[in-house]
Amino acid sequence: MASDFTQLIIVVLIILAIGLAFSIGANDETLSALVGTGALKFKLALLIGGIAIGSGMIITSGGFVAKTVGSDILGKGLTYSTSMLLTVLISSIIWLVIGSFAGIPLSSTHSLVGSVVGVVIVYSITQEVVSPENAFNWDKLGSVILSWFFSPLFGFVITYLLFRILAKFYLSRLKGLNQIEKAERSFKWLLLVAIIFAEIWVGANSGEALGILYGLLDNGSLAVQEYFFYAVICGIFAFLGIYIAARFVIRNLASQMTDSRPSEGLIIQTSSAIILMIATLFGLPISHSHVIVFCIIGMNIAQKKEVEYKYLGKMGIFWILTFPIAALLAGIIYFSFSTISFI
Amino acid sequence: MIENKYDEDELKNKSINELTHLFMDIIHEQNILLIEGIESLVKNDFTKFKNNLECVAQTTTEVQVKKVFESKIFKAKLMFSKADRLKLFSKINDIKNIGEYLTNRMLLYRVIFPDNEFKLQLSSILKSLKLISNELTIAVKLIGDDLEKAYDICEEIKEERRKMRMEEWELLNRLYNYDMDYISRTFLYLKNMIEDIMMLADHIKNFSEYIQFLSAKYLIFK
């Protein structure tokens, strides 16, 4: 029987995981492209988007990304202790908050996996239960890190190719504004389908919340039924995140997108959804925002528009730094906790 | 001749595109009346000059079309071109505003041209103005169906405007350096007239550049 303190930590972890699921929904901007076209009424769009993200999270909760973060990334026989999971969450939250205050867009996925690595390294060194070499499933960890580099690149390539193909065989044949308007009206409905598809895979690939819960399942703190119950709760909170909190950012972004063409949104969302789907099916947690940024760059280059490489370079540095800094921060926090015997 | 009043229901049944075309036609017709009025002045036909210009100053049918357009555009299910169509309409309206300003200024005084060469040069400018006004009307109507063709026509407008500008400076030069002195009112009248024609022609040129911007924005080249 777990001690009262451990029980308390488990409850805190479940609450934080549900909170994370809410924040995943709250930070999701995917719907703005759809709202910008005026295809659906705002509240209906939020409802559909929310249901899609929640469903994606629930449907794939039995494995995939949650299993990778919560279990597969660790070495054979190693499971998370509740204190390790708590440290992982505290560290990634601190790093993300610092990033927000500094105005740096950071990936919560990179931050979480970085924190896991930092905690596990310190754990293996201080506890001497397992050596650092055996503390990780290096194949899995390597695939995850590689996927962070390849997923944006694939997003870029797919968007570029999709646009070039569509432009060559269809868009370039539209001569007048009336024809273009008519065609874009059809794209508006295809965009709706693409956004629902994208939202499902955004939910499915958001391994932060369910990864923590899977860790609790893996170490025996949660029974299977309890895990699925909380996974459903996470799905509902992701829905609420979109419906209650994301509406402001979606409305704001959508108002800036009234000039953008649904065909462009369709290509960008389809490309990012394909990447997210493939990554999820391989159990690889990737950053949705990184993929979207590269899809937009792919679109700009295909349209021979200018790209702000200076800004991109700055963003790239923070993307690369997120993982090691999160790992370092998590390692320091975990070491401090173990030094003061908090855990 | 410009219709005095349109049937309100008939206007309401027209699409955004059709209303834009109708509005352009009305403004173009007024422009032609104005230009032909000035041509009559050059030929010392004061009656036709006065009739034409008064017709331009008094016609308000475009206001009727404008009101229907404005009420329709906000409800229109156009997605991304709404702002551009609104701007297009306001640019057509600006032609009317400039034309009206020019008309009212020209009606202030009854001028007699002292110099035949001046008359010839002015006629040539008016011919070019008529040409670019015609071409602009065609370009505006092509926006809905063929932006590429509209782009090419606008290129021709810009070329004609370049030619016009040189003639206008020559005309002003002639005005300032004429052997005999004009009476001050005549000088001022003719100077203002040339400058107002330049202003109208410049607006047409800027408008054609805007159409080219729309072509570049919306057309996706292979």
C-alpha cells in the first residue's frame, strides 16, 4: 500500500495531467484557419474542433505516444516513480512559463521529453539502480529526437509539393476573381474535413498529459480501468480547453486570416495532419507548432513569397535549446529534491 | 444618356459583380460626358459644354447603386476578396469625386482660348484621357473573369499615361511662356484645368496599378 504522501503525489499528478490536457486544447490554434473562412459559426467550429481533439486523445490513449512517453522511452525494467513524474511536470511547466514570459515560443513536447531525460539521468546516477547507459531505450529515444528534425522537414516538403501540384493542375487555371471565389468556396468545405482530421491527430499526438498517466499505469499506481477513465477525462478537458479558453486566440488569429485562401489553409493543415498521423502511428511525440511553421514556410517558398530567415534562425536556436535546458533544469530539480529528502 | 433613376428592386437583384460593373459604367459615362464637354469648350461650343458638365454635376444615379452595393457587400458570402472588392468600388467612386470637382471648377468661369496650338495640344490630351478611361472600364469588368487580360490592359493605361504626362508639361510650359499675357482669370482657369486633368489621369493610372496588384495577389502562375 502506498504511503499517504505518495497517494497525494498521485492525486496531484492526475490533476496536473488533466490540467495539461486542458492547456493542450487551450493553446490549439488549428481552428483559426477554418473560423477565418467563415465556413461555420464560431461556436459550432469550437464544438467540432473540441470533439475532434478530445476523441483523438481518447482513441489513441491505449498506446502510441502515451506509451512512448510513459514507458517505452525508458530502459528495460525501469519505470517512473511518482516523484520522477512530478519532477518532470514541474520542470517542464517552469521552463514553459519562463519561455512564455520571455516571449519565446517553446515546444511542450520537447520540454517534457527533455525533462524525462534529465530526471532519469540524475535518477540513474544517484540511485544506482540502473546505469545511465541502460536507463533509456536508446532506439526509441533516438527515433523521438530524430523525428523532431524530420517532421518539420517533411511538413515543408509535403506542403511544397502539394501546393505545386494543385497550382499546376488547378489553381493556375483559375483566371478571374469570380472563378477563384467559386473554387475557394469548395475548398472551404474540404478545409473543414482537413481541420477535423488535423485536430484528431493533434489530440492523438499530445503525449504530455497521457504520457504522465501512462507512467502511473506502468508503475502500478493506476489500474487499467482507472487509466482509461482519466484518459477520457483528459479528452473532455482538451475539448473544454478549446471551447472555453482557445476561443480568444482563435478569434484573434481568424480575424487576421480573412484575406487568406481556404486552399492554402487546406494544404497546410493536410500536410501537418499527415505528419502528425504518421508520427502518432509510430508512437513519436512531435511538436505540432514546429511542423505548422515549416508547412507555412513550404507554402511561402512554393508561392515565391519572402521568408523571414532571421526570425526563423532565432526560433530555431530556442527549438534546439529547449531539450537540453529542460533536461538540465529537471536534473537540477530532481537532484535538489533527493538531496533534501523531499522524495 | 445617363438614366435618372434605377428600379430599386432591380438593383437589389443584381450580384456584387454586376453592381460593380453598373457603377463603373455610370462613372465612365459621366467621365466621357465631361471629356466631351471640355472638347466642346475647345471648339467654342459653350452650350454643349455647359449641358454636359451640368449633367455630370447633377446626376446622382451612382449614389443609388453605391447604397445597394454597400448594403449587399457586408452580407455577401464572399470569403477573402470582400475587402478588395470594397476597395475597388471606392476607387471607382474616387473617379466620380475627382470628375465632379473638375466639373464644378470648370463651370465657374467661361474661358476663351486665345491660342490655337494650345487647343490642339489640349485636344490630344483629352483624347488620351478618353482612351485610358475606356480601357480602365474594360479592365475593371475583366477582374471577375480574366485577371491576366486586365493586367495587360492596365499596362497599356500606364504607357498612355506616360505619354500624356509629357504632353501635359508641354501644355503648362506653353501656358506660362505664351508670347502675349493672359488675363489672370484665364491663366488661373487654364492652369487649374490642366492640373485637374492630370489629377484625374493620375488616379486612373493608380487605379490600374491597383488592378495589377489584384492580379498578382490572386493569380497563381504555373
